[in-house]
Amino acid sequence: MSGNWTSWLIMLILVAYMIYSVFHTVQVYSRHRKALTEWKKTNADAELFDDSKVWVISSGIMAIVGIVIALNIQTMNVNKASVGLYRIAYIMIAVIFISMVFSSLASKRMWFVSDGFFFGDRFFKFKDIEKREPIGGIGSNTLHLVFKDKYAIQINKKMDDKITQKTKMWKASKKNRK
């Protein structure tokens, strides 16, 4: 009986952490949507760069798999006393993947205009980019883009390549105007 009690206690702690994590993701996405909607009022012609599709689709599929398993766990070879714990665990996994969909929509897309880009919940000018700092790790594909005000955003290599391309275009058009 005590083993079952500790399992439920651990599950309660994990559920509390998951709720906190999902709440934070919803706040980030909400700030993103609000700021983007406001910014697009004056930048309707912005060009979207979307690197979220694979993440959204794969996270959506994994959420569905988690829900299907949670709903059918009693038909699997699981100790009857543990069905509730497994069901909660798979529902938590599904909810985490659903929150990853919203996280991807806020952090894997950017909108470009001639002098900068919108990312997350704010607009960044190309002229304010100070440096790029690789994030360590084996096979790491991400970096911090640091701005003159020391604000940094985490982006992947594809996003950085697009920013580099657009920055070069901005500098060329600026040079041509002189």
C-alpha cells in the first residue's frame, strides 16, 4: 500500500509541475499573439518565415497518441491497480505535447520587413544585432542572437540563415540609397 501512496505523491508533484509549465507556455503564447496582432496592424505585408510546421505536426501526433493510450490503457497488459497512474501519466504527456504546439508557434516563426523582424513578442531591427553566441552541446543547432541592448533570443540555424540573408539585403538597399 505504501508503494502505491508514494507513486500517487510523485504523480501529484509531476502534475503540479506540468500545470505550471503549461501555464507558462500559455502566457508566452498569449503575449506573442497579442504583440503580433498589434504589430501586424502596421506591417500587414510582412514576410513569414515558418520553421514550426514539423514541430507542430509531430507534437500534435504525439498528443493524439498519448490520449489514445490513456483512453485504452485498461486493455493493455497493466496491473489493474496502476491503471489510474498510467492514465494520468499519458494524459500529462499529451498535454505537454499540446503545449509544445503553442510553444513552437511562438518560437519557431518570424515575420520580416525591410529593416528587421518580429519574433516572440517584439520587433528587432537588423542594425541592433550585436553578435551571435553558439549554444554548446553535441550537434547543437541553436544560438543566441544578442542585440545592442544585451537582450538575446534563442534561434535555430535555419532562422539565423534567414536573418543573415535579410540583413545582407537590408545593407545592400541601404547602400544603394546613398
